[in-house]
Amino acid sequence: MHKILYKLFSIALFVMVSAPGFCIEDIKEGDILGIEECVEIAVKNNPNIQISKNNVKLVESRVGQAKSDFFPSLGISGGYTGNTIDIGHNTNGGDYYYNAGVSLRQLIFNFGKTNTNIKMQKFNKIASEFDLDYVTLQTVYNVKNAYYGVLASRAKIDIAKSNLEINKRQYAQIKAFFEEGIKSRIDFVNAEVNLSNSKIELIAAETDYENNLVKLNNAMYVAYTPNYSIKNTETFNLKEDWADVKFLNIGNYKKLEAEINASSDIKDVDPLNLTTATLTSKVEKTDILKDYSFKPLGISFEEALDIAKEKRPDFKSYIATKDAMSEALKYAKKEYLPDLSAQAGYTWRESNAPMTSSFNYGATIDIASLNPVKTKYKVDEAKAQLEIAKENLNLIEKNIFFEVQDAYINMVQFEKQVPLYKNRVYQALENFELADGRYGVGLSNFIELQDARSQYLNAQQEYVQTIYNYNIAKTKLEIAMGER
């Protein structure tokens, strides 16, 4: 009994570990994964892809079934029969016999119905293969979307940390000014408020990061993953070489609280030495994407549309479906025609009479249960199915045009915006430094300083968001063109 329970437990454990949603053996502790590796993990684990693969096998079996009509069919029979005859109260004996037989039947000609059925099933198989490719494309898009989301949220954490450090420094400065009577209490209170807000913003950035981690793991159909990292991409090149994929806050709030409330490394501010009053540390001068390299896709809309018509698997699937419906119509029309078959057989019989055996052969013309009215409506149905397939093909062709057009316009828009937003980050930083210097020597007020800080913070966040938007638009265009 214990051995049986142990085997059942082992089987259950194997199934749990092997289930697509829990395939964590693809990721090991400390792995650094690129975007293509994440895509491969998702393709391997996605149940929808496995379903599509099995659907291809299902349709492939129908092709084999259609081909089987070219092969002979074998029939075997056997039996026993006995009877007795009663006349009044007397039994007049009876007779019995054993019989056995074997027959072979071969289709000779059926006016191309078998060939038409084979072609129809082959086109259905082609359509199912392209359906599989389309499901794979959607999986690729989901992974890339989530991947870029992790990179973007990681960059925004760095921005939030930089902003927190700036506010810590400002608070330390203004507190020193206030204690010496150089600045008003309202500036001191505002500095406290800004420091609290920056802590809240960092927590929000950490939460957004973790939500994007969940999306990435979900897109790859993995759960309970060990800590791993993802690499930068060519079009999302962060200052660091990779972003850690691990939950920072869940079950670890004390560490986050300690990080947020840690004192700045700024030295004590001398309010009488105005040269130390400006924020000259490297904190605010660090460009969040300083090493970012931008490379436009570099193809025209017409080229993108041509690639889409050549590679889109759903478009090819609709073409194959139309061809299958065309063959289905031919098959329906041929149901009016008979089948010509040859057959041969051997029978053996043994009874109380002498044993007999025979060999027979011949040819038959079959019109099995011909119903002209029913066949007529089958033809009408096949015609309607063909028209539907043609209109679906026409529809998908138009949809592809608009999908490529929409994705291309968005990508070009963000291509143009990226360098502009980058320049705005530098401009906002310069403005912030100038405002900080003016405030330190009493030439401006605290509101002007905070406006400049907010503009710099927003410029960085918008820059990262634009990089993310560009990558998503580029990915959408690639998927719209049928490329991974």
C-alpha cells in the first residue's frame, strides 16, 4: 500500500512540475536572459501553441484518412447455423453448417472524388499550420510587450530613486537655511512635503515594477521563478547592462522602508558658504539613458506592407481555407456520380452435407443512397462556404493594410519623438541647475526651484515612456508584418 501511495505521489509531483504553467526548469538562479530566450521559453510553455500543434496533427490524420480510399478494404466473415425439425412428437433430425469467407474490395474510379477530398484536407492542414504560426506570433508580441515593460519600470525606479535623493538633499539644505533664519518656514515645510511625495513615488515605481514582472512571467507561462535578470535590447539600452527580475517589496517591506528613509550622503551644509548651497552632486546629473543608442527601423510603408502580404500567417491561412472550400465544392458536385469498384472473395462451408467452397469476383457500380435533393443542397452549402472564405480573405487583406498602416504611423511618430525628448531631458537638467543656483543665492523663490525640479523629473519619465512606446510600436509593426 505504501509503495502504491509513493508511486501516485511521484506521478502527481511529476505532472505538477511538468505542467506548462510551471516549467521553471527553463530558468535557473542567476540566469541573464535576452528577449529571444524569453520568447523561446514562452513558445515552449504556451498551452495555446500546444493545442494548435495537436490541431495540425488532427488535420494531418484527415489527410491520411482521405488517402486510404486508394487502398483495398478487407472483409472477413464467419459463423455457425443449426436447426432441428419437429413433426408432431417426433424429432426428424436437423442440419447445421459452418461458414467462413474473406473478401477484398478495391476502388477503381470515382470521378476524382478521392483526389478532391485529399486536396481539400491538405489545404486544411496548411491552414492549421499557419494558424499555429499566428498563435506563435501573438505569444512573441505578449512576451516583448512585457519585456519592455520591465525595462521601462526599472528605469523609472532609477528616476524615482534619483528624485528621492534630490529631495533629501534639498530638505537638508533648506533645514540648515531655516535654522539659521535665511529661509522661511514655508520653504522648510514644502521641502518636507516634497520629500514625503518622493518616497511615495518610489513605492509606486517599485509596485509598478513588480506588476510588470508578473506580466513577464505570465507571458512566459512560468511561476515561482528563481531570481534572474534580463538584458537590454538594442532599442532599449539602459545605463545598466541588465535589470534584475525579482520581487523587491513582497515580504520585504522593512528593507524598502530602510532604503527610502536612509539619510543622504550630503555633508553638513554651511548656510554662510553659498557655494555649497547648490545641488552639484552626480545624482541629478546622471542621465537615465545616457548610453541609449537609437536605431530607426529604416523601411518604407510600402515595403512593410509587401512583407506583411508575404509573411502574415493568418493571411496565408485564409488563402488555404479558400482553396479548401473550393475543393469542397468540387467534391459536393461529384456526389452525383457513382463509384466503380472491383471485388473478389472466397467462401468455405462445411455441414452434414459435403463441404463446399467457392471463389467469386466481379465489378460493381455504386450509387450509394443517392438523394439528388440533398446533394443539391450540399452543393449550395459548399458554394456559400466558398463565398464566405473569399470574403474573409478580402477582409483580412484590408485589415492587414490598416494594421500595418497604424503601426507604421505610430512607430515613425515615436522615432521622431525620441531624440526630442532626449534633448528635453538635458534642457530640463540645465534649467534645474540654474534654478538651484539662483535659489541658493536668494535670486529666486522655492516655487521656481520646485517647478524646475518637477520639469526635470517629468522629462526623464516621459523620455523613458517614449522609449517604451517606440519599442511597443515597433513590435506591433513587426507582428503586423508577420515577423518575430
